[in-house]
Amino acid sequence: MGGRVDLQNPRDLFSPIDQNAVHSSMELRLSSSPALALNVVIPSSMSKSYDEPTLSQPLVSVVMLCYGHKPYLEEAMRSVALQEYSNWEIIVVDDGSPDNCGELAKTIWERQGWGSAGNQLKVIVQANLGAAASRNAGILASRGTWICCLDGDDALSLDYFSLAVQLLQDDRSCNVIYGNQIYYHEKIQSNAIRGSWNVPPYSPQRVLSEGPFPVPTLFQRSLYDLSAGFNPSMPWGSEDWVFWIELSKHGVIPRKINKVTSHYRYKETSKMRKKQKYPEFRPILRTLFPSLYHPRQLLEDHVEIACTIHADTVAYIEQRILKNFPTNSAEPYLWLGLHKEGKGFYREAIQDYQLAKELASPSDWQPSFRLVLAYAHKGWMNEFEKEWSHIEKNYPELSRIMILNEDLGGKSKEDKEKNVDVDNKKNVESDDGQQRQPASPAVENETVAVNLRQQRRNEAIAKLQVWLEPICQ
């Protein structure tokens, strides 16, 4: 059986699959823009397209990303097909792989006869969009109530799912199940163990500082549906860490299997791993979650990004992330704006910050913060005042960080306005020392308003002096 899914019609992604088929093949045809792969919106009527949970035998969907994994793919598929637990399906996502690993997956499946017990293989072929978008596509095509993401060059322990289901019977409240992991060199079967990861207990605090789980951790589909899914905006991998942070916002209830459940193939020559050592890597990750990290930490991250971002990272953001996912996230525009601000190109930075603000969530203060500083640098006072008012109204926590509401002379803002009002009602001396009468009420009110506005502008700029130094010195 074969089927085509055209992402111009997202409902096709949920077309019924022949339950008696040996395997199902689904090709994602990106006829107009690869960005459509991310922007699929699932109507509420389709939000329960996956199987309803059964307490004793839940279906486990294994989403297997495949890109250049031809030498290892059969080993990865075998580690699922020979599981002691039998209720599973495999969704192979060929992410534009040059070795056509999607076709290879179908060949392996038919040759091994792994569908004879009723299990299913689905193959999705798409343009090369990266791991995050591939996993999202596979999960959306899955039927299971539990999801396991497995890269096509790694493997699972054969008792993983059976142990997980046993644990689930004892504690049905959990929505994440994980175990320990062994790192191998290129050939897993050679027993060339490089190391192991005894995964420590989960905590919401630890997830902010390091990835808490191995990639093949099991999670409930319902938890995924509460989240934004895998974020394709993160350069240089670690989309799994970003995903775990995203899930933590929705109530992770984890349980651990105290044994090795997955086998990770460690490649010494991995270009991605080398680029994860770029100094901007962690700062970039943190800026994706402005509600979870302290503003002072993020402001330090802004400096780090502006002053150290690697040319490779800039090119990746421009040529890969924004080309494929131009409207997915505000942060890539923020990162480019920081890069340009670091170079002193404020006008160009403002353009990126404005785009970031348009895409940002209401709680994301970062684009507005950068805009108000860039406007001040350029001397664009009307724009500065508008953005300043936006910050004061919508981000009081940022006002505290920037000390916006403190008076330089120790007076409150209310006292300050009162004094301005009183001063403008008094007779004042002209330059020649003569007394002049107060202005008419209309002129007086306009003068007070102008004075208050100018005073607030001057105070704002005075308070911002600490931030108005060039970001990279």
C-alpha cells in the first residue's frame, strides 16, 4: 500500500491507513514551500486521531529519524521489531536523506517479515528540514498513546517497552518513562563501549541547565499535544533538550527504569557536536524560554550572542532556519539583530527586532528591550517613547530590572509630577529678571504635558545609560 501526503492539505496527513497492509508509505510533497511542513494546524476535531489509551496494552509509536543512517538502519529497526512487548508501530521519517533510507526501511521490513504479527511500518519522505521538524511530522502521523523518538543509527534494549508497561501498570499517573543509556563507538555490536549515562532524577530546575533525558525517552502523546512540539529554530541540534524544557511547562510526571534502555552511537567526528561548543550555543537556547530564565541571565546572554556568535551560526540561521521556517519563532530574528547590533549596525538590527516583536509571544519582552535601546542609540525619540511606554505597561518585571520607576532625586514619580505641576503654576522670571504672569489654562496644561513628557524621556534615557554603552566593547 502506498499513499501520498500533500502538506497543502494537512488533513491528508491523517488519512486512514489500511490495517491489513504490510507497510504504509507516505511521501510528504512540499510543492510550494518547505515551511508548510511546520505550519500544519490540527483542527480540534482531529486532535484525537491517535488511538485511545488501553490500560494493559498501550500502542507505542516509534518515530525513527533517518538521515544518512543506511549502514545502521536495520539494526535500529531490529531493536524495535524484537521488543518483548508486541504492541508497537514504526514511523520512519526520511529527512531528505541522500541514501534514500526510507526506501531501504521498506525493503528491510518486507524482507524480515516484521509486519506478520500485525505491526505497522509507515514511511514519510520529506525535504531536508532537520530533526525537530522530522520528529513532529512522525508524531503527527502516529497512532500510539506513547511516543519514542529513536534516531536511525541508535538502538533500544529489547525489554524497554515491556518494563515501561509494567511500570505504567503500577503508576498510571506518569507521563514520561526513561532509563539509563550506554554510549558505543561506531559499531554497537562490537561491544566497544565508550561510556554510560546513569540518568539522575528529574527536577524542573535541572532541566534548565542540562538535558534531563535520553532522546528515546517515552512520553505520552497527550503531553506532546499540550506543547509546541519540537522547535526547529534551535541551531546545531539539542532539539531534544529544548523539547524537554518545553514539556516541563506542562507538567512532567516522570518515572525511571533503573537499567539501560537505549544505546547511543557516539561519532567522534560529529560536526554538530563541535558546533555545540560555540560560546553562543547555550545563550541561544536560553533565549527561547524568556519566561523560565531570569531576565538578568538573558541580558547577559544577549551580550554573549552579540559579541561571540560564530559566522557559521549566522549563516545557518539565515540560510536554513529562516528559509524553511520564516514565521515559526521570534528568536532567530532576535539573534540576527543582536549580531548586527554587536557590529554597530543599529538600523539593520532594528529591522530584525521589529520582526521578532511581531512573532514573539505576549510574554516575551526581549525584542522590545532591544528595540528601546536601539531607538535611543539612533535618536529616534518618537519610536523610543512608544516602545518605552509598551515596556512600562506590559513588562513591569523588566522595569524593575532596569530601575525605570525610581526617581534620581529620591522622590516618587507621583511627587515628581506634582512638583512639575506646581512649578508651572507659579510666576517665573524671564531672562531679563522681570516677573511674567502665568499662561492661560490651555497653554498651561499643554506646557505641563510637554514638560512631563520631556521629563519622563530624560529620566528614561538617564536610567538607561548603563545599557546604552555599545553592547560589544
